[in-house]
Amino acid sequence: MKTPANESPHTTSTAAPSAVWLAEGQSSQRDMLASLQTLKAQSETPFNIIASHRHNRPEIFEFADSIYLEPSASAADSDEQAMLEPLEPLMPRWQFVLEQAQKNNVKVLLTGRNGIDYEAHREAFDAAGIRLLTGATSVAALEAIDDKFAFMQQCHEHDIPVADAWRFDNVAELEALLATYGHQPLCVKPVTGIFAQGFWRLGKVQDADKEAGKEASEPYDSFEHLYFTEEKKINTTQFINAYANSLMVHERPIPMLLMPYLSGQEYSIDVVCEYGEVLAAITRYKTGKIQHIGYEQAVMDVVIPLIKAFGCDGIVSVQTKADDDGQHRVLEINSRPSGGIGYTTHSGVDLTQVAFGNWLGLTAKPKLADIAQQIMPCQVRSIMVSVKIEAENASE
């Protein structure tokens, strides 16, 4: 029987086993908790597994030994509400988690989606003997990672191959950028954001049309982006019109980036790191519905100095894409585990277990070269799994 949310799982005792806490994540919390349960079953050293979320999520909580509901302003709040109208919780999330973590002898805390909130109070967690994992070790580093324009500028400063980007905050700036860079395939995305929200490929502006002063002819059908939305393609004129007349943008300006669209293979890299050092990593790329899992040294040659430059710490994910010449370029770092970290279990190297085995002191510190040798390349197809949710426990 699991501990009810927001109640102490057990009385504090000097003999209580250590605990690991996974706070609310973006999409991989359930898979990681399942991996931790496997690690726990195989370990001779007992430890407890705690999970928390701002919503009651029984399909996540079923893999935890103890559970908590994180403070929120309203039981009905959602990602969309938080994005459009941030609400202040009754009690700071970090404070609530810290207090409960101290009661439960938590030694490792992975913060998931709210890393900056926790990072601002790192000293308090350090004083409590809790290994705080936010994706980096300073608020400034996390802010630079989240701001894709600042991130790319910092990559340039460290001579890390990175995709070019030009920021625009209004239609006039966008049109000026298109006048300069519109001869090449382009794309747009928000300065901050996740899950490819706001990303679109733009139709190519033709040189002949620009020189003749005509409206650019573009290869994307005006209706195509409405019908095949998963392709993320849009006619440039259509995008400019939508952006210029957006009530949402008018009420809440959204800084955007205009970027060259890179034509090569895109990679997602799951990385276990410690104070800027890569301890373990697995690379994957997608063709159709198939994920190809392995370890690509050419990709890692870009990732390793990137992790060092930003002092990444915890479990993070990196996106890269090759340009026309085959050079892998960094797109972004996500300062939290990816939604696909569970795929790593099929390679013979479960990165969740590698990471927490180290941080809990169950295993020796992993060495990247050794981990790379253990990875068995494989192909993975994700499938949909249903979980029954009792009516009284259902939550969005």
C-alpha cells in the first residue's frame, strides 16, 4: 500500500534506508521509476523510491514506494495555464520537497521540469546532504540552456559546432532577416520551448523573385501545413501573416528564432553527467517510426565538449543535426531526461540505473569508454500502452 500524497511515508529513524526522489518530469518519470525498481530489486543495499507530481498520476505513482503531490495554485492547473498565466503555489515547491526529503532520508533528488526553482536554493539542499540534480549547477547555466539564442551564442564562444540562429521579436525584424537569409531553406522556433512547440519549416524564398521585387514563390502548398501538421511545413507568406495578426503574440510577445534548416540526420543523445563530465551516453536517431540506438563517436565528439562548456550535471538530453557537409551541429540541450530515456534499456545499458547506481553509492563511478563498449546497437519501436485509471484517482 502506497503512502497517501502529502503525508509522511514513515516516521524518521536513524536506521531508515536512503531514498531517491524523482520530482515531476516532462514525459519519462514513469519509465525511470520502473528502472529504479529493477535496480532496487537487484541491489543488496535497500533504498526507497519516492515520486511526486503536481497532479495525481496513478500510472506514474504505481512504480514508487512513496508518493507526494507537489504544491500548486489549483488542482485544475495545467501546462497550458502555466504557460499563459503562471500561478503562484500556496507553498514553494522546492521548500515542500526539501522538507519532505529531509524527513525521508533522501540522498538524491532529480528535479525534472522545475530545475531552476530548485537550483536557486542549492545551498539548502547541500546543507541537508541531498545530491541535487537539476541539469546544471547554477541558475545562470540553466537559463542559458533554456534560452536557445543565448545558448547558441555561448556555443560559438566555446567553438562548439552549433546551428546558426537569428532572433526576431516582431514582423519587421523577421522580414529584414528574410531579406538577408531567405535564399536558403529556413525554419523558425521559439527562443524557449519544448516538444517542438512552435517549430515550422519555412518555404524557400527564391533569389529570382527577390531580385525582381516579387512575392517569393515557395514550394509548400498553402493548405499542406493544415492537413499534414506533423510535417511542420508552412508557406513563408502564410507564417508572416499569421504571426503579424496573432492576438496571442500581441498580448504575450514570443521571441522567435529564424534558422537555416539543416538537411542531415538528427540525433537525440541521452547523457549522464557530473559537473561537466560525461559519465555515460547513448545516441539515437529516428527513421520513420524506428529509433536506432547505439553510440556514434562523431556525434559524441560534439556532445562531450558541450557538456563541459555548460557544466551539465545530472541526466540531460542533447539534440544535434548534421549540415549539408555532414558536420554534426548542436541544436539544444534539455536540462532533464528525455522522453526516450527508457529506450536505453534495450541496448544492454540502462542509463537510469547507471546514473542512480552511482549517485546512491551502489556502483563505482562509470567511465564513458567502458559504457560505450557495453552498448549493443539495436532498433526500437515505441508502442502505446493503456493503464486503467480509477475514476476517483483520475487526473489530467
